[in-house]
Amino acid sequence: MPTRAYLVQLFYVLSLTIFVFASGTTPLASIATQYSLTTSTTLPFPTATLTSNDTDDFVVADWSLSKGHISNGEADLQFIDDPFPNNQVPVSDGSSSSSSNASVLRVTYPAGSFNNKTGGAQFYTLWNSSTPFQSMLISYELAFDSGFDWVKGGKLPGIRGGPSVTGCSGGKEPNGTDCFSTRLMWRTNGAGEVYAYIPTSDNICKDKEVICNDDFGVSVQRGAFGFVAGQWSRVSLLVQLNNPPSSSNGFIALYFNDVLAISQNGVQFRTSDSVTAGGFFLLVSTFTLHSKTKNTPDNYLRTFFGGDDSSWATPNDTHTYFRNIAMWGSSSPSTMSSSAHARAAEWSWVAFVTVLAFFCGLELV
């Protein structure tokens, strides 16, 4: 006969399984509607492959770079044919995940590179918006080379904001009035996380699924999803800023292949309303999309191996690929209560199971 403790554990596992299946996939348009993100834009891609030099010219001409040029690493960028035409985004809603263009953006990481100074590229692009954003959603599809060596980890694009365009990365900690950034990161074996430069209030640092670091960024729910080499994946990152700035009611959500993987509330992105969301930050080693509106969130596309020393370095020349880059914004901030991480839906199921177990005559042990 199974023990009561075993039965309770079984009920819990079954409840979480039901929760996962009940969650299902959420199309991008539905996410934008759910959070009232009414302003949107996309980055244009060429309809044919380009040389590295022509890629530089296209990005400068059509991606509204803040400095009018790629800051560094232009030789590591090239628009090429889709390397994985038969391995599209594995979503179950029946939608097509293929690129609407004939090309994808390839980023090269030379052997031995481990930061934005030794591999990848960097630039800011401007989103033509007249309204400072308090909430932002970015989405893009990415792929890693087949046999990609994950080493210890690396950075991927995300969102940044605030009046400072140089802080909130590379160990430059925010003070609450200058900037914030939320990027994605891969770790050993492709484990995924949201990697954020935000003020580290006790509220969030006490969360068991958050790793705070006094010298670098904050790891949010490391291992909540996983990247796969040789396969297209879609990531959609939502940031809702805390309001008022003195509160910790900001919100981060990450959808992986249209399934909610991370839901983190209790976040304080800022202590001043001078910090708003701006745009798409691509650092490959460093690539940033920056909004024209001062202090608005930037789309922050930033990707490189590292890490601040050679133990993070890729042993081989390798690549990532990007396509279908889109952004949504809203002037409405978070309206959530100030609380630490809570998977509300998941814990509702747990509460339901507890009540069910009680009425079934099981004694929790």
C-alpha cells in the first residue's frame, strides 16, 4: 500500500502536470493584448543574403543606429540563408514560425572570444516613438549552431532603459535613477534565465529562485527553460516597470516557444520615474536597440560568450542566428502588488490539491 506522504506527493506532481498542459501556448498577439501593448514595430531584414560589408550598410541605413554606425564587430555580422530550414520553432498553435524574409542575421563568435571586446558586435538602434514606455515586450527567434559548445554561458538580447546608455552591463551596477537592463542568458548545457541589472532590494534577493550578485547582474529563475542547438526557438520577454518608483511591484515574464517559462513579480527596476523602458539591446558581443525617446526602454540585443575571463571562452568559431525581431510598448506600468516571486497559477493548483487531499481524508505529513 502506498503511504499517505507518497499519495500527497503524487497529487502534487499530477497537479503541476495539469497546470503545464492547461497553460498551453500563448501567441504573441495575445500576449500584447493581455498587457495592453498597443504600439508595435519590427526590424526590417533584407530579402536576399548580403556580404558582411553590405550587411553593415543595410543595418546602418535601415535600423536607425544611435551613433550612425556599428560600434564594433561589424565584420562578425552577416545576413545569410536560413541554416535550419527544416528545424523551425516547435509551437503547437498551428502558426508558421518561418522567417518572412529570405535571410537571417548571423553573429560570429571567434574561437577564444569571451566578451564583447573579443567577439560579436555592438550597436544601438532607435525606435521612433514619441511616448516613453512603461511596459515593453520584445520577441525574436534565434538558433545556435549544431553541436554548439555552451561552455559556461553567454549573453543574449533583451530590454534596457533609462537616461544612461552605458551602464547596467559589464559590472556597471544601477543606482535606480540611471538605467536597468534585462537580457537573456544561456548557461552550461543551454540552461536559460533572465539576467538583469536592477536595484537589488531584499524583497527579490530573498527569493529562492533569484541569485543576487553585488558585482554583476541578477539571475532570475536559472534553468526555467533550455535552449537547443541546431533548432530555431522563439523568445518573448515582457517588462512592466514598478509604479510608483518607490515600490517593488515590477514584473518580468519570459515566454519560450510561446509557453510561459518565467513569471517574476516583486521587481524594482527604478527608484525614479526618469527611468523608463527604451528598446531592443543586441550585444553580439554587443548589439543594442535604443529608443529615440530619451529615457525610454531600449530593445537590448546583446550576445557574447562570457563572463569576464577566458574560462568562458568558446573553443571554436561558432555562431548564433536571429530573425523576426519585433517590439511592443505601452505607457502603462505594472499594477501588481509589491511582493516577491509568486507563480500564482501554479500555487493555486497546489492549494487546490491540498484541499482535495484534505477532503479525501489524507493527512499531510
